[in-house]
Amino acid sequence: SIQCFSNDGRLDAQELKALLEIAERDGVIDDNEVRVLKKIIAQVRPEEIDQPLRDKIAKIEKKIGA
């Protein structure tokens, strides 16, 4: 997850998608992965969220019950 923020300091929809794919790789998003995804989403500042990222966040929050 650190690499997603390190390139330009911002998270984009493709980076978040890649993180979700890693979490889903074994077929289950476990509690630790949920915790990490929630923490990453919480770090995104509102002014950085474009529509594709907003859509991806909504999809992930639905999957993890956030």
C-alpha cells in the first residue's frame, strides 16, 4: 500500500483497484485486509477524490461493509 502513495503522494482508482485485487487474491478479504483498506481510504483527502476514485471507494466499501 505504501507504493500507491509514494509515486505522487496520491491514490488513484487504478492503484486502489490493484490493492483490492491483492486482497481478493485468495478469494476472501480477511479482517486484516479490511482494516488496511479502510485505513488507506481514510487517508485520501476529499479534494483528491475524482469520480473514478469515488466510484472505486464506493465499490470497496460495499464489499467490506464499511
